[in-house]
Amino acid sequence: MNNKLKVFSGNANKELYNEIVSYLGISESKIYVGRFADGEVEVKIEENIRGVDCFVVQPTCPPVNENLMELLIIIDALKRASAARITAVIPYFGYARQDRKSEPRVPITSKLVANLIVAAGANRVLTMDLHAGQIQGFFDIPVDHLFATPVFLEYFNNLVDTRNKEDVVVVSPDAGGVERARAFAKRLDTALAIVDKRRPTPNQAEIMNIIGDVKNKVVVIFDDIVDTGGTLIKVAERLKEEGAKKIYAACTHPVLSRDAEKKIMNSFIEQLVVTNTIPLYDKKNEKIKVLSVGKLLAEAIKRIHLNTSVSELFV
């Protein structure tokens, strides 16, 4: 890497940032991101970046608004310091679940956030496993959309006996995630099952039907986000009722709100496999395995900087 590449970071995920710069073989870029006495975000770029290709690693994970404001202000600072190009590296794109009007008189907040990032001065975006692929179209700048699938594939090929493919089933926890789960099942070369959730009447419990055979199978529930863990645990319970032998879950983004980790510890899930797009501060939960996407993001940054293909990472 030459001195025309600089990778900066806010406070959202320093560990992931350190992995990325280590893989790239470059030093950490000098930036101060703090707070004024009244809580406003204070940013200062502490080195010359005129004409430099700059990347900002900042997932907009909880606290979402704090991290989003840091990202926007860092981008503005880079733009005003005459960076040649600014790429917002957002491993986890917050507000992604507000991608449509699901009922009258509600906002489409993910589009608003996209507008803010563009208005701040970003020239392109690098992100991972968007909740809805069409969010790429909310940006009026190029978006490189990465997938954590290769990281999960390597892990599960070693974890479960995939030589007996008929004994392993990938499960989509809802109809909306079928495309994502199908792609993973195809790469893992296993069968696919789908959970069909319905409410017979308002305020009544969901009825979950399993489409596919999971009896005496090792199942892998595959999704993009685990938040409160409620749906994941209900799906695991239903799969157990249907005779599943072992239940694993793989989710790219571990939001893990409220007491999600405690609920997962007490569930039928053998192991929840996540990535480090969002930092986990409590790493003592034996049921949660964290895989790193640092190498994947670093390789994408290198390819964007050198103007070579990013999509070849997933061939």
C-alpha cells in the first residue's frame, strides 16, 4: 500500500479497524474523535490528507445516533481537508430495517440516512449484508455490498459433518430471508427449510409451520441480524418440536439488544455464530462464537483503492 491510502475510524468498532489496518500493512491514520463539554461530537484530522484516497470504518451500531453523527462529521472533516476520495466503510448499516413504509404515516429512515451520508461528502460506500438489498439504490453514489457468507462457510464446513450433506439443513427464519438462506444452502451444498409464520387473529400467538424436513437433522438458522433474539429462539423451539437433532444459528450482525444474550444461553440453540461487524463487549457467553470479517473488508478496501474488482471476492 502506498501513502495515497489512509484508513480512519470513529469510536464504534476500534478492534475491527485495527484488524483492517494490520492486514493492509499500514499505520493507523491520525484522527481525534471526542466530545465537547455539551456532548457535541468533536473531530480533528491530525495529518495531511490532501489528494489522498480516504476510508472511514464506522458501523452505525448502538448507540446508533452517536455513531452515525461521528461518521457524518468525520466525512465532512475529510472533505474539507481536500481528500481525493472518501469511502464510508459501514460494516453494519443501522436503520436498515426502516427501508419501506410498512404502515401509513411512517418514514423511510434508511433512505434519509443514505441522503445524509451523501450530503456529508462520501464518494462511495462499502457495507456488508444489508437487511434489504434494494437499500443500495437509496444512494446516489456507488455502493460495494459485501457478504459474510465465505466466513460462515469456512466455519460451518469445519463444524458440522458436511460429508453427509443429507443430514444438514439450512433454515430461513421467515419468508423475507429465503433468498439469503437459499444462497447459503447452495454454497454449503445442503437442503433448505423455511419457517412460515402466521397470526390467526390480532394479538394471538404466532403459528409457525416448517416447510421442509428437519427431523433428525443438524439445522443452521441463517439470518442477517439478531436483535432481541425473540424470533430466533421461537424458531429454535419449533425446530426442536419437529425433531431437529442439533440447532445452530448464524447471523452476520449481533445487535443483541436487552437480555438477548441471556435468552440465547437458555435456549435450544447449541451455538450462535456471528461476525464482528458490531463489537461484543461481553465475550463470556460460551454459546456465542464471533468470526472476523476484518480480512474481507481489508481486501475490499485494497481492491477499491487499486480500482480492481470487488465482486471477484465472491466468485
